[in-house]
Amino acid sequence: MIQFDAVHKRFPNGTTAVHDLSLEMPEGGVTVLVGSSGCGKTTTLRMINRMIEPTSGTIRVNGRDVTEQDAAELRRSIGYVIQQAGLFPHRTVLDNIATVPLLLGWNRKKARARAAELLETVGLAADAGKRYPHQLSGGQQQRVGVARALAADPPVLLMDEPFGAVDPVVRAQLQDELLRLQKELSKTIVFVTHDIDEAVRLGDRIAVFRTGGYLVQCAPPAELLARPADDFVADFLGAERGLKLLSLKTLAEVPQGPAPEGGAWTLVLDADRRPLHWASKDAELPVRPLTDGDSLLSALNESIASPTGLIARVDATGALTGVSSRDDIHVHAGQAHSEARVVAA
Amino acid sequence: MTIDWSWIGDHTDDLTSLTLSHLQAAMTAVFFGLLISLPLAVLAHRVRSLRGFLLGLSNVLFTIPSIAIFVLLLPVSGLTRTTTVIGLTVYTLVVLLRNTVEGLDSVPAKTKEAAKAMGTRPLRTLLTVEFPLALPVIFAGIRIATVMSISLVSVATYIGDGGLGQLFTDGFQRDFPTPVIVGVVLTILLAVVADALLVALQYVLTPWRRRRA
């Protein structure tokens, strides 16, 4: 757990970057710091590993005051991922990943073996290890950056706009990968971004900062979207707040019934009961089956595209379990909103 | 102007030892030049207020005429190889110091920042991140300093040293062009070979710069 207690940061030029911040970042969870530029989110992150020293207040990582530890040793115990990866251009990918283990005094062979293992963890081919960073794509470099941060298996990971410099498709892949990794590793992650969609997607808790270094609200994404603390947060979350909330809710609790028979449209299945398409007397339309893990937002989207207003639901093997109607989804979406409000209150 | 080929054949031993002596004087100067420049460059790179002074000083030293520098050194180190090397070293400083400072400046802030954030201490960052990344610019300086020193060694003929430069005085005094031509050719050859070796050394030392996309 990371605890900020009345932390204040004023730079020598007189600007206050962080204003009297008290905040807890829970163990094993992803805390996302969001806000426009100059709101103090990056300063907050960088005070955790003492890249910036606070003017007053205390920061504790797993109970220990960071200023009482040797700065270099503290940094080796905290993973750090930077925008555009910040890899060492003169070291191979493998040696980049092995940086912290080597600093900790591991022998080269053990450090390289660990680096090779991490290459696989972050989804890179083994032969990428011998290359130099400039020979990789932006997305691949970013993966190496994540692998480097994980090398010595630190309990805490700091990520400073790590996916800011890659295109949206690659960014989505990297976000998925991070969520998958986090499920396995349960690190305490502090993630800085200015992209609210990224925050909603990745965060267990989101801390919204306002220019001048003020923390306005810190809450789980659903609560934040349902009940923003003030107009600033509401503005920051954007006009599509309701839709973002739907992206957090899954289909699991939406009721389903048997597929209709004898109507204008029938759902055609293959021998294993996997949906193939919707068929009428003279037309066929594609079907995109959804599982319990899909979001209400994609269910709503699918129900609009479907000729019957019904969505086909399947289990993990792809076999049909039933269908849900647009109304079922609507009702549940409305419930999601009011539930979130109750929780927030 | 004709070349007396038999003179060359009769003097191969002398020519070999003069060439080696010439090379040794130049390389020693570059070596000491580096030894002095590297720490001073780190100082000039880190302490902004010293930068102008140190670079200015190396410029001023460079403007001292080469013969004058040897004469000025005579009371200190006499007619010796030491005088030659000190004189040449002074001239290498201007390129070595400037290029090393520029090389260190060229290391991306992001990379130094990453080293620090990983928990690398300042000295280790300097040795394992900053110097390696500054190497291409430092090497450009070493190449200029080497070629310059090889061509300057001859001036030390005035104090009884001078390597291949001795062939020039010999040739002029006897009005015999062969040693002069041989001296010029060997000096050029030496410079070209030394430069090629440095290019090869840099290639070996900076593997990340090959196959640059």
C-alpha cells in the first residue's frame, strides 16, 4: 500500500504542483491518476520513488517512509515505466530488461535468464532479445519497458503515461495485456494518464486532479461515473459518462430466454449449437454472439445491429445459451446507474 | 625532381624506427589528451559556470604557435620527447574537450532519467550510460586529434625530435628531395591508417549503431 499524508510540493520557481495531498493507493490494485496537464499527477507519481522530493508531508510505501531509505535502493524496489519506454539505446533488449537485476548484484547469466522469461511474459518473441531498441516498433518498445520494470519482481509499479505515444489499436492491445498481467501478478500499480477512457478501463480506483495540484475525487470508476463530486469532474469525464458506465458492467446478470422460433427471423446454429447467422425467408444477417464477460455497452451496440433486437449469448465453447432482448439490456443498464448511485451515497 | 629509390632501400631500418617514433609521439599525446579531457569534460558538462572557462582556455592554448610552445617548455623539460608530447597534448585538448562535452550533452535526458529511475547511481550512470552514448561524438574528436597530432609531430624537429620530420631537415640541408618526399608520404600513410583503425575500433565499440534503420 502507498500512503500520502499531507504531501505538499512547491518547486523553487514558486509553483505549487501538489497541494496538501492525502491519498491511499491500495495494495494489489491499480490506482489511476488523471487530470489535464499541470495538475500534479506526474509529480505525485514521481514523489513515490523520490525522483522528486516532497516539500512537506510523508509518503509511505508498505509502511516505510520513502525519505528514510537510500534513494537508489528505493528505486530498485519500485518498477518504473516511462512514456516512449525510455530504453537504453546502446543495450540489447535483453540487457535493458536485466538492468535492475544487474544493479541488485545478480550474476549476468541469471539476470539474462530472467530477462528471457519476461520477454515471453510481455508477449515478445525470444529473438527480440538480441535486438536493439531502435529496431523495434513503438508498441514493442513499450512492452520491453514493462518487462524492464517487472524484472526484479517489485511489489509496486509506477507507470507514467506509458501508452501515450502509441496508436489507438496498439494502445488497446497494451491495455489488455496489462490487465491480463495484473490478474496474474497483483502488483500495486500507480498509473498516470490524461485519457479518461484509459483510466476507466484500467483503474480499480481513479483519482482526479485539478490544475494547481488539487485532488478533487478518488473513487472506483463506476462510482466516479455515477456520482462525480463536482462540475469539474463531470466535465472531465465527458458527455458520454453514461455509456462509459455501461462499459464497466457485464452481461452476466442480464436475464436470457430461449431463442424465438417461427418468427420472421430465426437464429441458425451449426451442429455444435454455435450461432451462424440470422435468417429470414429471403435474407441472411451476420450475428456476433456475446459471452457473460462482455460489457453492457457492446450488448447494447449488438442489439441495435440485430434485426430482431435480440442478442445471441454463448458459453465459453461458443455454444448458444439463450438470447436477451434490447429491453432486458435497457432495464439492466438503468439498474446499473441507480445501483452505482446507491453505492456512492 | 626524381626519387632515389636506392636511398630508400638503404634506409629501411631508419625509416621504420622514425615512423614508429613518430606514431608513438602522436599516440602518447592523444592518450594524455584524453586522460585530461575526460574528467574536465565531465566537470564542464555538470557545472555550467565552468564550461565557458574550460572551453575558452582550451581555445586560447590552441592559438599559441607550435614552435613557441616548444620553446616555452625548454626550461621545464629540455630537448626531450617529454617536451614534444606535452606540446602535442596541449593541442589535442581543444578538440577532445569540446567533443567530449558535446558528446555528453547529446545523451538524451530521457535516457539519463530512466537510468536514475531504475536506481543507477550517478557514477555508474556516467560510466555505463553517458560515456557509451557519447562515444560517437568523442570518437570524432579522437580521430581529428590523432590526425592533427601525426601532422604536428614534425614541428618538434626544431627541438631535436620530430619523428619523420627529421627527414625534412635532412633533405633540405643536403638539397636532396627523396627523404622529404618519403617523409611526406609516410606521414600521410600513417594518418590514413591510424584514422581507419579508429573507425574500425569505433565500429567494434558501438554495436548498437550498426544496421541503423
